[in-house]
Amino acid sequence: MKGRIWILLFLLLLVPGSFLFFLRPEREEAAAGGSLAAFSINDIKEIQIKNRYDEFSVWQEEGGFILADLPMGEVNAEYLLLLLDESSRVEYLTLVSDREEEKTLYGFDDPDAVVTIRYADGSALSLIFGAEEPISRGRYFTSGGENRIYLMDRSRVVRFLQPLKNFINYEIVPPRAYPSPLDAIKYLRLDGKAFPRPIVITEVKADSEEDMRIASSFGAASHLVRSPALHEIDQKECIEVFSSLTGLLNIEVFDYNLSDGELEALGFDSPWVRAEYDYKRSEEEEPFRIILRVVQYQGAYLLARDDQRVVHRIENKAFISTVYEKLVMRWFLTPFITDLESIRIEQGRDTRLIRLSGENNASLEAALDGKPLDIDLFRKFYRLLISASNDGVLLEQPAQEGPPLLGVTFIYRDKKKKDDTMIFFRGSLRRLNVKVNGITEFSMLERYLAVTSAALEALAEGKDFSTDW
């Protein structure tokens, strides 16, 4: 039998990637109403359940329990432990009736479940579950051929009545210990039909000179979009996307133990979304790789994780609905002013050069074509330069280009750091297409060009200017 679940009978302990059940050494006192069986979990030999959904067995073998044909590692540990506890201690709230003729009134003509529990001492207990009690939502049941009708607490009857697939864990990805999901996800690749161009996001490693050098184009950044083009992440959108990839729960299990052909028939060979990421749950744990595949199915979404053959029905999560243009920061380039050696500004045949000096931000000085600038006016002008930001609409590729209207080049003090450039071209109505480091993806408002040109002239004359574009 494939996918057998072995459960060691000690105490309940959950270990990532596997599960061991450590059971309490002493049973609790029976419920106030009374009990029909009072054994330890170790005394259970077999549980046979036939309900409106499935017919299956749980049995003990060589010191462990086997739960039907559910896939190993996917069983909901808590639910199985509850079933074992409820089968070892069969309790009732009250005796409702002991009249044979009243059984019809309590739903025993068409019972919802029949359960047989066999114990190690050779005894057996048969339970037949009838209708639901409308106020407490408990269940009427009888034992074997007895006329007595009992009421069982709803919390102790659920496992007998539920589908077998409900014993599969509803937790697809475990929750994180970090407050921020940005600390938990170090690498993410999104592809599939929903993403014609794969999106790759990586953490900026503080101990990597290369990472820090690349990230300096954007000041301080925790993660970068590396593909299709280099960008700082939009933190708000990325927090939502990353959060949706941690602590991921299902609505229900759609199916399990599916073959390759059955998975392919659902579309998992060519998924709508494929999310591959490195997940670090806490400071103490090493990151591990997770792959989620999502397909569209009858107006909903189905998901399979890694090479598991369990298919879950899930809600529309942020990692499914996001788009590239929402994941990237709106501002094109935002280097720290103190990282720059100079800024070159080109308009037609006119080229202006602003040189920066000073050991730190407090001692910063600037000169335009050799003429010292008012440092407060320059800082204001610099804020205007780096305010260039996209309008949220991804341009068709390749974007149309004409003669450049404005070019801005950031030249760094670190000679190993490549220059960053923004070149502005005429776009659609009242728009500029912006080529950043050789790639044109977005446009922005045309007014930026006029405001920047006017501000540069005012800066050269030591006059104030507007930055509103």
C-alpha cells in the first residue's frame, strides 16, 4: 500500500519535514456524561470507519499506526492524534433514550457513519452515528446492538465523520518566525503562463561587496529585482507577495496520490504560476528550497508543492495575482548623494557636469562646470533628478525611440561601480520613454523634462526653482 503513515507511539512532537507523535502517558478523566471505553492509545489495534465520504482503516503494526493510503509526511498530526484519543476514550455527554422504537427519530435509519474499534485485549466497540442535535450540534449514536441512544460532543465526533482527505495537512508552507517576510525569503523566481518574462528577486547580502555595489544604484535596498531588468523592489508589493508564500494554508485538499498523467491532465506540466524560492523560517534554521505550481481550475486555483502528489485548492494569493510592474520600485535610480563623484547632464549638444567633493554628507560640496553651487539648492536639484519615476504601465517591447531629449549619468566614487544612466525620449501623448542602463521598460510624465531643464538653469544662476512636475 503506497504512502503508508507510520506513527511512533510516544509523545506528540512535530519536526519540520517529518512528524513523530508523542502521546500523553496517562489518559484524562472521562467526560461528565460517561464513557463506553477507557483505554490508552497504545491499546488500539484497529479503527474501521465507513462514513458518507469514504471507507478506510487505521491500524497498529510493529509499534506504529498506518493511516489508509495517505502520503507519508502529509498527515495532519493533530487530527490523527485526536482520532486516536477519541477512539481510545469513547465518551458521551448524556444518555438520550433507551427505547428501540425511538431510533428512527434520531437518524439511525440512514446513519452518517459506522465505526468499529478493536482493542489489544480482544474486545471491540461498534459505534453508529445518526442525526445532529440541532442546538449543541453534537451527534446521536448507539453502540453495537444496544437500544441506548447517546449524545456525543461535536468536538469528539468530527474525525469519524470527515472525508479521509481531511486528515491531510492543510498547512502547505509552515509559518515564519520573522516579523517581516523580507527576512524569510532570500530568493524568488516567478514564471509560468502568468509571467511571460520570468521574474527573479534576490536578497542583497550585506557581506557581499558585489551585491552592495549593485544595490548602491538604489541607496539602501533589502532585495533587488534581477530579471527581466535590474530594479529595487517595491517593498509594499513584495511584502504582500512574500507573505503569501509563508504560512500558506489550503481551503481544502482537492485530491491526493495523483499519477503523473493525472497531474498533467490538471495542467501542472504547464502551470499558470510557478514560484520557486528559498525560505528561511527563523534565525536558527537554514533556508530550504520550495517549489509551488498553481493551475487555474473551474474559476479557482489548484496548487501542488515540490514533488508531492497532493493537490490543494487555494485562494487567489498575492504571488498569483502580482505583476512585474507592481514588483519594481517606481523610482528609476536613487543612489546616495555621497556615493557620487559627479553627475553628467546632456541636452542635445549641451553637456553640463556637476562635480561633488567632501568626505561625508555634512562636508558635501558641488560645482557646476567648475563653478561652486549653493549646496542647499544643489540638494534640492538632486532630489528632483532622482524623483524620475515610472507611471506604472509597462511599455510594449521594444519601445519606440527617437532622438534623446535628456540624459543623466551618475558617476560613482567607487571605480568598480559602473555608471548609471537615464536617457529620456519622446513617448506617447505627454509622456517620456525612459531608458535606464540600456533598457526601456516604462514611461513617465513629460513635464519632468521641462521642470528639470528650468531647474538646471536656475541652479547655475543661484536662483530657486520649482520641483513640481
